[in-house]
Amino acid sequence: MNRGASNIWPWLLLMPALILFSLFVLFPTIGNVYFSLTDYAGNIHNFDFVGLENYKRAFTADYDGVWNAIKITLIFCITVTILQNAISIVLAVLVNQKLKLSSFYRSTIFMPNILGILVVGLIWTLVFDPFSGPVSQLLNHFKINSALLGDSKIALALVIFVQVWAHMGYSMVLYLAGLQSIPKELYEAAYIDGASGWKSFRHVTLPLLQSMVTINIILMIIGTLGTFDIIFVLTNGGPNESTMTLGMYIFTKIFSGGSSQGYASALAMVQFVIIFCVVFIAQFYSRRRETEF
Amino acid sequence: MKRFLSKSLLPNAVLLAVALIMLIPMLQIVNVALKSNAEFLANPISIVKKPQWSNFIEAWTSAEMSIYFFNSFIYTFFVAAGVCIVATLAAYPIARKHVKGSNFLYMLFLSALFLPAGLVPLLFIMKYLNLMNTYHGFILMKIGGGLSVAVFIFTAFIKGIPKELDEAAAIDGCGYLRYVLTILLPLMKPAIMTVGMLSAIGTWNDFISPYVFLIDKELRPLTSGLYMFMGEYTVNWPILASGILIIAAPLLIAFIFLQKFIVSGITAGSIKG
């Protein structure tokens, strides 16, 4: 029996979701294309079509700023993706062992994901405070003076550290799920063949975890290439634009006066193309290494 | 015993070090929150000598947190409840393929997980529909944004509920909507807990959307209230730290009791294959 086929009820039930989804997700995603071709500046009744003007501006007048933002975004994305993956795989393998405190470790490492970006950002603003934070106190002990987040040479590295600190628990949980789906017999077989420790990790665990690595890498790339919230709290893009990622650049453009929001839309399109390309490349290489069992 | 010790020594040492790196910054916030400003300025990293519980009261009153707390609760409750109900209603016809193109609809909801949200068009539509700076506008927008993951998790869950149940209910004369609300919904409790927790945490913690879509101070939730407060009182870290703890407390309590649902939601939400 197919009770729904000739009935109006299924559509009625779908309606609220379809309306909300179209208005607040679908339209904004597609609408970016349109707004990037206008001089929309916040006044919904008065804006004009300007063709590719916004894109021209991004690649001529604002070339330095945009290119700097793209460069920082790529550094941020690649470093975070590599570090976070490597660390969280190791952590997942470690907490997957039968240790007395396993669940304590797991919860502690995962905790920042519950606290949210604002709280995490404020915690580290305090810890990295150049006057009264513990880090600068510690450095003073060794006669090192540093403005930490205020120093354009190391601000990006510190932001990357906070990003990994805040999100590695999330990837760890995903890897843990992957590890627990690997059949134990495979390890026994490997053990009989003389592989244990590092060898069984390298030849059994890693290959079978590859599909999880793909998922993690793609999630991280999408996340980091668009990042601006953590930067908004920690540095606001400064000092000297040294932490100005593309996401942050777009965000500031939306709210800075004089600059049209249409221009921000054009930058968001550029961002979309970059995300699409990077995800495509990463997916291609990562999927090729996946093994079935 | 000796072998056991040496085998678990290294993992324990590494994990303990990591746990300390996680905990020390959080404990430092607690430490600072309990100090008087004078003690903090004189000795910012020593362990607090005389806990100043009044810092919490001062943070609560000087940042006008009672309004923000109320707003945070309203947003969190209605967004989480809204996402669960709207997504359940949509997931049932999709999971049972009761409409033409249900596969397409499913993919449409899923695709949003990979597409970046356009802030500018979203601002436009919020203004166009007069939803800027209103409770209902903000809640509706957040529900819309949370649907993708929810529909994905619910559809998978409903596919695991036997179809025979639908048929038995139909024979007994149970209507379509009544079936979903009175029979299906209670069965979906684990999935609803998971999705509800995820959207509640997301809404409670969100500070970008309130910053963008809510202008009046009276409408803002805790997060953006605290962010504004930070701008006014950069110098007084003990009060700010107390404010941070006030925001984090409900989350930590929820995490301790409902960890299972949160973790299962994260795993389910990301393994979309």
C-alpha cells in the first residue's frame, strides 16, 4: 500500500520545511550570483545591475587586499587541515585503547566544541593577553617580550593553534567512530602475520580509516576556507591584516560603509570557487587511497 | 602487570599532557573569575586566595544579563523545537517516498551542507520580509538554517522504522498527520534528542547571526551581549571571566548529562558517505 501517493498530506507536511529552507538557505546561496552583479548597498529598494564591475574591482583596485586574504586563507586552511588531522588520528587511536581514564580524556578534548567559538575565543584572548595572560608571564620569565596576538609575525600561528585546539576533539570523535568500525579479526590476522604496533597501524588502521580521512579533510577544508568567527573574536583580522582571511575580509566589507554589499557577494563567489576547487582536488587524491574491506 | 604498565604508560602520558593543555586555559578562566580586580592586576596567574563570588553578581547586573539570558533561552528553545518538528514532518514523506521527487528533495536538503551561505542575500531577504531585528524572524531564519542536518538524520532514522507500522495505523484509521505526531514522533526520541541538542548548542553559542540580524540590545542573546560588554570593559578581566562562565555553565551541565546524544549526533551528521 502506498498511502501517500495520491494524497495531499505529504506535501502539506513538507511545506513548512520547503518554505523555510528556500527562503533562508536556497535563495541566499543562489542569490549571491545575482547580488554579485549589482551595486546593492543595503537599501532593498534602490540598487542597479552593474555587470562584472565588482569582480573587476576585486582583481584590480583591491587586488593587494584580496590576494593577501586568499594567501592567508590558504595558509590557514592547509596548516589547520594537516595539523588537525594528524593530531586527531593519534588522539583517536590513543583514547580507543582500554585506559582507565579514556572517557575523561575524550570529554576533555571534546569540550571546546560545546563551549562555542565566542567562549573559546575569549578564553584564549585572556590566556594570550600581552600584559596579564599566563603565556606572556611565562615568556617574561625567560626574558622574552611578545605582543602575542598583537604581533603580526606570530598572530596567524596563534590563531591556527586556537583553531586546532578548539576543533581537534570533533575530528577525534569522527576518527573514533571510524576506528570502532574496523573488524578486530583484521588485527588478529595481521598479528599472526607478524605485524603489530606501528606496522599494524600503518598497514591495517590507516588504509581502513581512509574514508574517514576523506570526510574529515573535506569538512575541515569547507570549514577553514570560510572561517571568520574565531578570527573575529581573537584579532579582528589584524594586526596589519596578518590574520585577514577571505571570510573575515568579506565580513568586514559587508559592514564597512561605502563599500557595496554587492562587492561582498562577488568576493563570496570567488570564495565559493576556491572552496569548490580545493575540495575537488582533495577529494580526488583522498578517494584514490580508500580501501574496501 | 609490568607489561601492562609499560604498555599503557605512553598513551596515558600523552593524553594527560593533552588534557592539561585543554584544561589549563579553562581553569585559568575560573581562577580569574574568582579574583578581585586588584588581586588579578597584582598577580594574574597565581591561584586565587580569597574567592570573590560577588564577581558573578556584578557581571550579571552590569552586563544586564537577565535580558540576554531570557533571550538566549527563547531562541534556543524555539529554534531547537522548531527544527525538530519541521524536519520530522518533512523527513517522513521523504523517507517513505510519498511524494514524486523525494530523492531530489533529499539531495536538495543535503546539498546545503556543502554550499556556503550567502550572507548578503540573507540580509536582503530578512529586510525584504521585515524580519530583521525581531524574535520571530531570527527564530525562523535559524530553523531554516538547521533543517539540512536534521532532515538528513531523521530520514535515516525513519527508514529504520518498519513500514508495517504505517500500514497498521492506516488500517486502524489513523490519519496522516496524526500518525506522524502521535505514533512516529515518540518513536524518534533518540534522533530528536540528538538533533535537538545539536541545534540547541548551536543556537546558544551563535554570536555572528545575532550580531548581524539583531540590532536592538533588548533582543540580543547572551553571546552578543557579552561581546558588546567586552568592548566596554576590556580592562576588568575578572568580571568578563565571570560573564564567560555564566554563558558556559548551561552548556557544560548539558554536556555532562547528555554527552551520548551530542557525540552520536556528530558522528551521524558527518558520515553522509
